[in-house]
Amino acid sequence: MAAEAEGLEPETAAVEDAAGDATDAVDARLGAPPLLVGNRLSLDLYPRGCHRLLHLCAQQVRQLLEVEFLQLSGHEDPQLLQATLARLPWSLPRLRSLVLKGGQHRDALGACLRGSLATLPASLSGLAHLAHLDLSFNSLETLPACVPQLCGLDALLLSHNCLSELPEALGALAALTFLAATHNRLQTLPAALGSLSSLQRLDLSENLLDALPPEIGGLSSLAELNLASNRLQGLPASLAGLRSLRLLVLHSNLLASVPAGLARLPLLTRLDLRDNQLRDVPPELLNAPFVRLQGNPLGGPSPGPHSPPGTPVVPEMPRLLLTSDLDSFAVTPLGCSVTLACGVRLQFPVGATATPVTIRYRLWLPEPRLVPLGPHDSLLSGVLELQPHGVAFQKDVGLWLLFVPPRARRCREVVVRTLSDNSWSDLETHLEEEAPKRLWARCQVPHFSWFLVVSRPVSDACLVPPEGTLLCSSGHPGVKVTFPPGATEEPRHARMQVVRVGSRELPALLGEPEAAASPLLYLSQSGPPSFLRPVTVQLPLPPGVTGLSLDRSHLHLLYRAPPAATWDDITAQVALELTHLYARFQVTQFSWYWLWYTTKTCVGGLARKAWERLRLHRVSLIALQRRRDPEQVLLQCLPRNKVDSTLRRLLERYRGPEPSDTVEMFEGEKFFAAFERGINVDADRPDCVEGRVCFVFYSHLKNLKEVYVTTTLDRRAQAVRGQVSFYRGEVPEEVPEEAEAARQKRGADAPWMATLPLKLPRLRGSKGPGQGAGLSLAPLNLGDAETGFLTQSNLLNVAGRLGPDWPAVALHLGLPYRELQRIRHEFRDDLDGQIRHMLFSWAERQAGQPGAVGLLVEALEQSDRRDVAEEVRAVLELGRRKYQEGIQRTSLAPGDLGPPGSSASRSPEPAQT
């Protein structure tokens, strides 16, 4: 068809020709046309959807003339998308619904990305039958001029764009009944909006509106109005004229008052005024059961600069910024905003508590009993404990947790996980980016417990009623579960997670280039283990496999059978229905499902290995010694792709052997480091068992520890050449002193992973193993038993670590420079004497003072001696643990003193999710 005959520009015709050629190639490769069923054409989930549509137009497919519903993706090439849309009035003259949404792609945090659509061609106004237009999740900054000319439009969806205003011409849409423009940048509304007499639902939430035009009272048919999360400071009196209004949502604004006439609206069943600045509410609304007023400072007007004398002052919400040595704070009914020393933020709204409550907090190091992870979850934060446990607040408390940005992006989401009613669950979580690589997970919590941030495969859920329903994956549109009527007698919740499988994983494992696997599907549900009627599951066929060309004998449906956790081939037990792109089968129980295409016959054991490989992380182990203090050893487990960059950063201050060979580890796997050949750990640490330093691997956390080592050998004669070996699992009762024996037994299940050499250089001078033994110092403790204290021996260890860095530490402790000069002069030939005198003279002045230990830790960190600071924290943690064990033995401990799974806790050990 010639471009001139169709009224198109020559360049549009060129695009069409190119699209036709490209689409011919695509369809030849896929062997199937686009999804054109009856009067519906859905191309939004297909790659190159515009190419496909233009190709159909060029072929003059007669069925296009009957199409009434069209879906295209807003992520198409902008020029091609404009060319495609320009064809619609001629190629699809009966079109009634046009969906041009973006949002099919997600960013690193799992949020939907806007499409590229920024305008519409003028010719689109020729769609005379168009009643439904969805332009959500795009990049519109102004409303295209053709939209107000679509006189038959019934529903207009503009949410998640960049609109700063709506045109006056919008008033020409006399048939419009639904308008949604949420999550835009609207600052004002046109007066012509009030002329939309047929409008029944208007959603303008999440914008920047600070006022409404009085003409809004002319919306005589309006039943639902949502203006939440704007900047409204007042409402026009004309709102009281909306006689058809049933729902009015105004929460999260800046309203100081509302029109009294709202109380006389005859059909109003819900009025949401939460979280505003309301101080004076009409009595008719104050006592109405359908009005929600939480989060407002009710109680009279707030005095301003020109208020008459005697006007009561409404106190502002207190703000607390806690230092590192405080582990509790008080909350009153006035509420407060709290920032903890560990970076956590809490927001207690007014009225959250009826009486003052003391809140205690603690940040735990992650370990398996505290971190319930699913097979494909990743931990992104430490574990926060908030007490008192289980006490319900009258209003939900806001909680912000810092977390490490996840590396895996596609089809994953970040959630806050908490312990509630003896089971772990995930809270509705919102992500906030304060600065690059500084991310917050925000949630609302009704009571306190343990909290952590995890990355998991996107979870899609639904409530299954007896009438049946459909559950689809938001990340993999081809994965669906159909619940027929009668599948359940009582409503039950169903959940779906889909795990992506790399195209190279299975061929590498099987040694078969043509092998392929579908995404991994996990289904779970609440209620009885079986459904009353079979449920239909749809999975996409493995990549490169189509229903027209596959050999059915090579297709295997795998099922992970609980509780043995083995993978079974159930292909012969189900009826596989194959289409061109999908496989469907019916089940009555939920678990893991996986579709393989391979020439192998016995695939159950191979599936177990493949599933394990999906969960393994490739890492290397490093052991470095500080250049100025070789007794300080840094141990770290690093993802393989971060080894080089980390070493470049560390080798200015550390030196040591090359990293270990690549090792594979599971998320949450335990391992330990054993020092051998004359080298021992010089610390009494809570993570030290029989001289072995214990670790738990979490792929997004640092997995780093710095320890001090010592030796019983005489370093005055020669250097000590030792080593550190890394082993899987917990510390056994007997660990071999040498790594060679374990290395000889290295295999798939061998505990030994790597051995790296260490060297303690020969001592020059009189310093030897007994150095410092003859000191005579007065007994001295810093801190207290409950929060942890440092003894004289601990302070001596700190003094022995500081070396030439002691002046910087002294200045950060607040010692004047003149005193530093005096100490240097008095002990001018004795570096150790300078350090000990500085530290103990400061400690004697701090005896009995609260916060002294925290001040020391802070000074060490500010002096770039975080290694010593971590050592001090470990000593404090050990002291607190021993103190708690002591009071538990005398039955003085509260029931929730310990973590989940410990003997001191009433909560059971967290179950794996």
C-alpha cells in the first residue's frame, strides 16, 4: 500500500517497510504470529510489538478491522511507536480500548520504569469509537492535544507520568466517567474540570496540589474523590455541593480545617482525614463513625506570631538523636522521631502509646538462628531487635532500615522481614534513596520484634475464593496458575515466586549444548495441603524450544518433593498440554516445579545439583597483615568479582599472600578460620571457639573480621612462619593442627577450603612474649557489667595495638596538645610507656562517668583504627553475654532477653521460609 494512499509521510512508510522486513525475520524465527484473538490484540508483553503491528497492517490482515482492544508497550522505540500509532485510525477503525502503558521493566530496586512515550500523533483523534485510553507509567510532561478531541472517551488513565498541569480543553470530554492522574507533578487544576458532569471517579493522589478550584463543586455525578498525599492547605466550600459523593480521601495533606458542609453530604460513607494538621473539626464530623482522624493535632488552634495572649501552645513532636552508648529511650503519647546510632530511624506518631514507654534496641550480628532465609533469598542488613516485644501500639510506628543495594536486579524485590506470632513474615516495604548507594527500606510496624532486610524473588499473591481465580507472575507474564471453581471450600491465600535460570547453567552442568530449562516456579498456599479440584499451572517452554518442534521424550517436568527435598521426574504422572510457547499441567499440591529439555533420562539427581548451583556464590578468601603492625590480621570472604578492587584499596595499609582459589558457598553458610603452625588468636571474642574465628557467609555483607594474633615461639631468634586455614561448617571438637591432612581428603564434601601463609617478623630489641608482665597499675574498669566494661587487661591490649597512631587517638579523646607534648618528653625513649600513660591517665579521669567506653570507640574510629574499635566492641559483647548468662542462672532475666532460638528467648527458632 502506498504511503500517499494512507495519508502517511514517506519516512513513516520507510519505517513500516523496515518493520515488515524485521518482523518477517522475527516471525520466521519464532514460528508464530502475534497474539491476535477475536477482537483483542495484545502486544505489550511481546518484544518488537510495534514491528509486529506494522507488519500486520502492511499485509492488510482483514481481522484487524474487527479489533476493539489493543495493548502496546510504552517501552518501544519512540519514533517507531509514533509511526505505529499514526496508522491506528485507518488500520483499526473500531478500536474502543487503547493501552499504551510503560512499567513492564524494573530498575535495580524493583520499581517500575516509565516508558518512552512523551506525546501522541494528532491523527489519533480520528479514533471515533475510543472509550478507554491508558497512558500510565510513561514520560508525558503535557497532555497530548489529541486527547481532549476524543469526545467519546469514558476512562482516561494518566498515572505515573510527569504532568505538571492539565489543560482547560479537558473540559470537552463530556462522556468521561473515570480520570486517574496519580503520581504526577500537578500543582494546579483547570477550572474546566468542573464541567465534567458525567465524571464519577477522580483520583489525583500523590501530586503537588496546594489548592482546588471552586469549580470542582460542579462535578454533580462524582462518587469517589481521592486527593491523598498532596499539599492541600484548605478546601473550597463548594465541595459540600458534591451530593453524589460516597468516598472522599484527603489523608497526608496540610489541612488545618475542613468545610462544615461535608458532614451534610447525604451519601458520604467514608471520609479519610488522617495525617493532616487539623486542630478544629466540626462536631458533626468529629463524632461520625465514617470519619478517620488519626495523626492530627486536635485540640484547638495553634498560636501564631499574631495570636492573642494566652493562646495555648501545641508542643511539637520531639526529635531524638541517640549516641552509640545509649541503648534505650522513652516515648510519650506526644510521639517522637528517633535516629539510632546504628543508622535506624523510627517515627512514633502522636497517640501511638497511651502512657510513656521505654524502648530498648540492639543491633545483632547476623547468624542463621536470627536470619530466616528462603533458598533464593539474600540478606541485605544486620538484625535489629526492638523491645518490648509484642506490645501493640495504638498507631503503627514508622521504621526505616539502611541496607546494602542488591546486585541481582531482575525479578527481585526488597522487603523487611520480622518475627510475629512465632513465625517470620514480610512487611509491605517502600524503598527510599537518600543518596547514591544509601538506601532505606521503610515499613509500618504494629509492634516490636526482630527486623532485617532481605532480597527475594518477586512474590505474587492472591486470595483464592471458592469461585476460583487466576494468579499471574508480575515478572514472568507467561507463568500463570488457574484455580477452578470448587478448588477450595474456604478462601485461602496462594503465593507464587519465579526464579530466573541462566541460559548457560544447565548446558554447562549436563555437558549438553542443547539442554535448556524454564524458570523455576515455587507455589505455596495456606490451608489444607491439597486442593479439592486440580489447579492448572502454566510454564513457558525452555528457551529455544517450541511446541511445534520439540521431541516430547526430551521434555521433563520436575517436582521437588517435601520433606525429603529431592527432585522427582513426574512427566509420566501428569498430562502435559503443549502450546507453541507454553506447557500446562494440573496439580493438587503445591511445591517447586521446573521444566527441563534434555536428552538425559535420569534427571532427578542432576536437578538437585543444578538447583544447588543456582544458589551458590563464587568467592575468594583473603588474609592480610597490617604493614605497621603484622600482628593485626584481616580475614575476609569476597565475591570473586570484587577481589581485585578490594585488594587495590587495602594494599596501601596491608600486605599478604594472593587470594585463595575460587570457592563456592551458600548464602548463610557457616565457616571458620584456624590459625596454625605456632600462631594463635590473641583475644577472648564471642565469635571465637577454641581459638577458631567463626564466620557466616552473606553475599551482600562484608564478611570481614580483624583479629590480633600472637605466638608462644621466641620471635627474638627468628620470624614465625605460620598459616591460617579456612574450613566449612561449625568448629568441630577436634580441628587438625595442619591443613595438609584435610587437603589430602579434599572432595565434594571436604571441610577444608583454603590455606594462606602468615609471617610474624623477628623482633628487634627486648620486646618478647612476656613484655608488659611486670606492670603495676591500679585496678581499673570502664563501663558496667550490664552494658559491657573494659578491664585493666583489656586496656593493656588496646594500648598494645595503637603503636604510632596513639597521638591521633589522644586528640580525639579530648586530651590537649600540651599534654601530648608532656607525655612524649616524659617517656621520650619508650613508645609503649607513652601509649599506656596516655590511655590509663585518661581512663582514670573517666572512671564512673557514663559513656566513657563509647567515647573511646568513637575516638578509635575517627583515628582510622576501626580494627581496634571492633576488638573493643567484641569485648563488650562478650561481657554483656556473660552478664546475661549469669542473671539467667539466677532466674533474674526477662523472657525476651535473648535472640530467637536461644535458651533465653521464649520465641522459637526461626523457621526457614
